[in-house]
Amino acid sequence: MKFVENAAGRRVPEEVNGRRETPFQGVGKFRPEGTKAKPPIRTCADYPADGNKVVGSLEEALRKCGLEDGMTISTHHHLRNGDELTEKIFDAAHSLGVKDLRWFPSASFPCHANLVSRLEDGTIHHIEGSMNGPLGGYASEGKMRGMGVLRSHGGRYQAVQDGEVHIDVAVIAAPTADPFGDAHGLEGDAACGLLGFALADSEYADRVIVVTDNLVPFPCVPWQIQGNNVDYVVHVDSLGDASKIVSGTTQITRSPDRLLIARYVAQFIEDAGIMKEGFSFQAGAGGTSLAFAIYLKERMKAAGVKARFVRGGSNKYLVEMLEEGLTDYILDGQTFDLDGVRSMRENPRHVNTSPFTSYNYHGKGAFASMVDAVVLGATEVDVNFNANVVTHSDGYLLHGIGGWQNCLASGCTILAIPSFRDRIPVLVEDVTTLVGPGETIDVIVTERGAAINPRRQDLLDATNNSSVPIRTIESLFEETRAICGTPEPPALDRDTPIAAIKWVDGTILDAAYKAVGA
Amino acid sequence: MKFVENAAGRRVPEEVNGRRETPFQGVGKFRPEGTKAKPPIRTCADYPADGNKVVGSLEEALRKCGLEDGMTISTHHHLRNGDELTEKIFDAAHSLGVKDLRWFPSASFPCHANLVSRLEDGTIHHIEGSMNGPLGGYASEGKMRGMGVLRSHGGRYQAVQDGEVHIDVAVIAAPTADPFGDAHGLEGDAACGLLGFALADSEYADRVIVVTDNLVPFPCVPWQIQGNNVDYVVHVDSLGDASKIVSGTTQITRSPDRLLIARYVAQFIEDAGIMKEGFSFQAGAGGTSLAFAIYLKERMKAAGVKARFVRGGSNKYLVEMLEEGLTDYILDGQTFDLDGVRSMRENPRHVNTSPFTSYNYHGKGAFASMVDAVVLGATEVDVNFNANVVTHSDGYLLHGIGGWQNCLASGCTILAIPSFRDRIPVLVEDVTTLVGPGETIDVIVTERGAAINPRRQDLLDATNNSSVPIRTIESLFEETRAICGTPEPPALDRDTPIAAIKWVDGTILDAAYKAVGA
């Protein structure tokens, strides 16, 4: 394995799974060349005139798609931790005797823990996609044959669009679909709202299978996935556990520290002048973010300010804002609860988006950079504002990137983090894994105050009189170190990368390494 | 100019505008090879982070797009005969001193007559696209430098998708748009409903300019055209004459003969057993088609039958069917009146479609073949059920193909035609120009009765007891000849093709020829 130092000063592998990669060249510096991927031309002569593409089983569909050893199968993660389809896909592949597949999910979850057995029996060679939980642990322990590749949601679209990742067979779990393959996520037992994470797959894969447990007569409207891109449709009894697809509960943090952070963030956004008529914001799905949204809403009401749009991941709090007229639109990338699903189904101002519209860095612009403020989390942030969201301080790969990297394009990127968790510092001297370059991160808000990136003199000026304590990142770091001490560096084998971390433009920003002695 | 005889027995040019073409090989016989067109990869680094792509003028936008001699500019025709933008585009190109452009409209209309001056002064080299009216006459007289290429709506999508036609600059008239380039046709002075004819252009053109007279703050929802595909936005005072964009009047024929034809068609569809619960149909925009829709609606009500979907071109009669619960959906390709626009704006069951969903023969199926019955017109039909929609009996090219060829994929294609018009026979021995191969046409309905294609024994059996007079095409033809006599063949220079007629798969089905002595 050869390594090279990239523009962020990180030592990264030159090759990933046999493919030569471009090291990170700096934010906005890499210039793509060439043309987009070019799927084969099809003809209606090969598809049933009556539009009925239903076949008897997933196995039959995979066989008709010509599934072979070494191919790439993609899936989406809108069913989140309730997905029961993916396991069946690889069971079917196993039954067909197919080996060494690359699994290219938009993300994996704890519910996919059983797929370790398909990695072990050789059906799956390796996973390229965010690995949340057990599969990340498996990779961290050096047990996966190939290297993982972590991409943001936008980076995944970019990789497929640009032809870096060729999908042989896309399998799209569809809460509602018709026999032609038109599909949406708004209704059915597995209703998850939208299917945007599968858009690239449907557009660029050689073959596309739609699997549904709610087959309706043509036309399935709205066609979030277009049947014109679909080869086969499979009708199954169930796609998964509805109670885990959308949790139905959205828990606001009860931690006084987290509530304080949330309050600071809302106040910062108002004091900085960002919260003004027609502004926009995005917040994550965690408990702190939820609390922030509620605090911000109170401030908006008090000030008589209406947002033009808010970005989801949607939940009942955003839906309330829409329904109370506090925002014109929700532009939503995934629905986190049943209120989000209902609102998207009923309200034309609750609009489904995709990684193409929102995040693809290799398009003619994307929504992400048009958001005035975004509030995100992190597992680690260092004194240069660099941030990590994929590994823990022990070096274990336990989280995906999601839309996090893409959101850094916002006008004001705020990381809302505690200074430490369980006595383990979040504020560190150097992040274990670099996922967000410091120059893209504008503000850190902790329970001990906020630190503004010195590059943002405008924000420093604007918040001169804010009641949020504005401090330097160094002082926050020193205070944290005084409490927690200096942690042991993680025990990692730095010659054995287990996953590459891509930047939004497809270059290699960093790598995660094998945990030693695990 | 070299010619070759194709599978329909037509003598067609081997080359069109210097490009070697494939002669028609039979319905469903041509197999495409290779991959789709591959637009260049772009990067957000080259687009404004705030999403504001507005530039000062159309001329500036064209200059920034790098418009050069010999390039291809595309436009759509949703503004129909009210379009005032296209003329301004070529005025701007003329101001820039650019020559020999290929104009690639989805259709042209009488309102574009002034563009003859841009053909004459060398700004436009030739037109590839349906030429309705004066431009067709100009071409027919042999005055255009290049050869016209007539494609169906689906064929146009196919040609762009397959890379047969490379669009350098697409200019998209948008009744409503935001500074990012998201656009729709539902609101604004130029509201035309949808923008589906511009979809291929937005996806595949090197550069895309959106021009609007109704600029709204981001996000413009729904984004029928996606800003992520757009390079520049231009704000103008007016796109055109609203009264000519959607006529606001939809005239049902008063001709007793035409009304009889319409009644026969409705009765035929009921008697043949096509009009059953959950069926679907499509009818054109002409007066006979409108009358047919009204008669069919009466029969549906009487029989208690509901359609699953009807295809538009929408008008107030289809909208009434939707609002009265006689169909679950309108799947609409263009709106012909203000009721259509309103319904599409307000009713989620009035769904906008595109040539990709509906008509593209080089996709994984298309809606067209899933329609149970379609009612269309023709300028000529011959004794082999071959039909013509582009030339008159004098050989003049005066109409475009529109969706007509694509609709022939329907389960039952019915041509509703008078036997003759102004003593000129519509039923002829051999069509002047072949646009629809006889094997794709199932029924001819005239004021003298219906003729069923002998290939459709099922329809012959089903309508055995119909009160519609079922006759042979030969007897209808002979009766017409007895009335009108045998017309003079058109005076055409058969060595000088002025336009190629493409089949839905991109092969050359026929050509239109120079009118002699005009």
C-alpha cells in the first residue's frame, strides 16, 4: 500500500480497491474533467408493451439482471433501521451462488449486522457506503476484504454520475410502486416519505429492480422513481419493520448542557443577523438540533420573521413550522418521523429533494450552498476547526458521513457540540479522522461558549455584543484539556487503512485505520 | 444525394445534413447499440454559491455560453403560437455576428414566420424540428440550406439522449423561474402548464439558459426544470402573447360529418370492449377529438365506467372528467387551455409528464404503449393503413409529427378522418409521405363507417354486432374515389428531399420533397 500526503496534510492511500485515486487538493481546488457516466441505450422492444414488469421473486429478478461474481449491487437507506430487504437481496445472491459482490448502499445500519455472515461467506467482497454501527466495527477490526469508501450523500451521487462507481444492479425498496416500476415512499406499510437516495441508482445503474410491498395499478403518482428507468418489479409481503423505518418518536435532549448549547446556537443565529425575513436553515436529527429548532422558532415568532425555506431531514417540529406559516417551504432529503411523511404526502410546500438537487458538487450548483445557516454535530473538532464525524476517539469507524460534508457549503456552518462526552474530549488537538476541513467550518458552539473561525471576521464583528460567550477555540480546547486531560491516542495500524474518506469532489480527504489489539 | 429503399419500401436519403443515417428497418426491428450521450462534468466551484445565476441580457447569456458559428440552439414550443422569445434569441445571435446555427425546436409555429429572415441572412443554417406553417412552406420550396428533420416528441428525446443531436445551447422559456434556474409553467403571464418538451434539452445540452418574465425567490416549486442543470438565468419583460399561448377557447366541431365520426369512434370503443373499468385513452386537440371525448364521457357515465387515466394534451373537457371522478388521473404532456393550466396547478391527480416518461422509444418502456385506445387525425391514409400527418396532398410540408407517431404504440390506434376534405381525398391509394406504418394503425373511422386493420381479428370479432358500419378499407377508398376522382399526384422533385421523416427509433422512414413550380 502506497501513501501520499494530500493538501490537508493527511497521509492517504494512493489506490483504493485497485483504483487509482486523486488525493484531496484543497476546498474547491480539484477540477473534474471528462463526461458523465453513460448508461446503455435501451429499447422499448425489449420491455412489455403493457408495462407489466413484475417477476416472481427477487432471485428471479437478480438472475434476469445477469448478476455475476464481482458485480456491484446498490441499495438505499430510506428504510433506515427497519430495512429487512437488503438481507434478502444478499440471501438471494447467495442462493444464486454469486460471489465477491460489492455492496454500494447509501448507508448501512445496525439492522444490517447479519450481513457480516455474507461478508464471511464470500457473497459480499466489501461495502462502499456509510457503515453505521456493527459493519463499521467489523471493518475497523480489519476483517473486511476490500477497503470501505465513505462518501457524503452528494459524494455518492457525484461518484455514480461521474462514473467512479458503476452500479450493475440497483435494488430499490419502494413503499408503493406500480408494475411499470414507478415508485414513491409516501404510502404503504413501509412509507418513508421519499426515495431521493436511490435517484442516482435509478438513473445510472445498468439494471434496476424495484421491490415493493404495496403494488398499485399504473400510474403510481408521484413517480419519485421513474418506471422508465426500471427493468423489473418484485412484489413482496413486507419491506421491513415500519416502527423502525420512521421512529415515530422524536426525542428532544433533556441534558441541561445540550439544552444550553441549543439555546446558544439559536441566539447566535439571531445575534449574527442571520435570522432575518426570508432566511433559511438546516439542522440535523439529533436531540440538540431538535432543541435548537424549537428555540429558533420561538425567536422567529417573537421577531416576526419567516423563513423562505428550511431543509429537512424533516420531523414534527419542522412540519409545525410549515403549518404555522413560519416557513414557505420544507426542502426535504429524508423524513425522520410520521409527521414528516404525512406532511410530504399532503402539503405541496413540503418538497422532496435528492442528493442531485441538494448536494451534488459536480452539478451546476446545488442547494447546499444556498442555506444561510446549518447546525451539525461532530465526534471531534480540533483547534484548526477541522472536524470528524465518522470515527470515535478510539479510532473505530461507527458513523457515516450522510449529508454532513455537503452541508458545510452553507453560508454559516455551526457545529453544536459538547466539549466532552463521558470524560472523553470532543475538542481535541488534532482530529482522529478528517472529514470536514476547518476552513469550511465557521462556528463551534459548546456549553462553555462559542468559537468563531478567525476567517469569518464578519461573524466576529456581528456578534460583538452577543450574550453568547464568544471565545477562542484555543481557550475552549485548553479548558477541556484541563478537565479531561490529554487522551491516549487511538491504537491504530497506520499502514492498514480500512476505509477511505472522500471529499465532496471525489478526492481522498483521509482514511480510517485498523484498530489494533481489538 | 444517394438514396436507399427502406423496409417500408420508401426511397430515403442515405445521409442527412452530412450525417449517415439508418434506413427504417421495420417496426420494432432496429436495435440500438452503444451508450447514451454524456454531458460534461461540471463543478459547483464554477457557479455562484448563493445560487444567483441571473445575467443582464439574453445576448450576454449567449456570449457567456460561448455561442459560435455552426452550433445548435434548442427551444421548446410550450408557448405555442404565442412565443415571442425565439425570435429574440436569433436576433441576439445575429447581434453577436454568429452564423450557420442549427435551430432545434421541439416545434415551430406560424408565429415564427419572421425567422425566415434569419434563415435568409445566414444566422440560421437550417431547422431540425417540426415546422408548422410558414417555415414548412419555406422548406418545401427548397429555400432552406440544410435538410429539415422531423421527429416525434419521443423521437426528439431519443435523438438527444442517444447523442444523435448534440445541443450546444438550450434556451428554455420559463413562465416562472428562480435565480438558480428552477422553473415551471404553472404561473406567470406566460403560464403554459408544464415544460416537458424542454426536459431533454435541460439534461443533455452543454449550456442551458432559462429565460423568464416571472422571477421568484428560490425555491421555484415545483421545479419542472431543475436549476442544477442550468447555467444562466435571464429576466425579461415578456415571453409572449398569453392569449396565443393557451387559446382559452376550445372549439368543438360543428360539422355534422365530423360529429358523426366522433360518435362512431366513441361507440366503437364501447362496442369493442375497450371502455371498461380502469381503461385509458388519449385523444388529440382537434375539434373531432374534442367531440369524441364528450361522447365517450356520456357513454362512460351511462355504463358506470371510470378510467384509470386519460392522456392529455389537456383541455377543459378532460379536466371536467377528472373533477367529476370519471378518471383517476390526467397524465398530461401539454396544456391546451387555461382550465388545463389551472387543474395542473391545483390538482395533484393532474400530472405533468415528459417525452421521456411518455414517448421515448429508447427507454425501459414508455407510457404510450400502456394506453388502451388513442384517437388521432391524419392528412392522408392509404389502403394499407399507412398514414401521413406532415404533408398535404400537394406535397407541401405543413405539419409536425408531435406525439402522433409515439401514440401509435397504443393498444388500439384509431384514426378519425373524413373521407375527403374540400373534395380532396384523405383516403388514398398511397400516402404522399409515410409517417405511420400501416401495421401500427388498427382502425380508420370515417363518416362512412370504420375499417379495421385485418391484422386485428380480435377487434373484427369484438365489433361483429356493432352499430358502427364496419367496412373494408378498400370499399371506403373506392367510394371516396368515386366521389372525388383520382387526384393529380403532387408535383415534387423526387431527387431533392427537403426534410427527413424519422421513425420513433431514429431510423429514416421517409422524406418530404421539394415542391416543383411553386
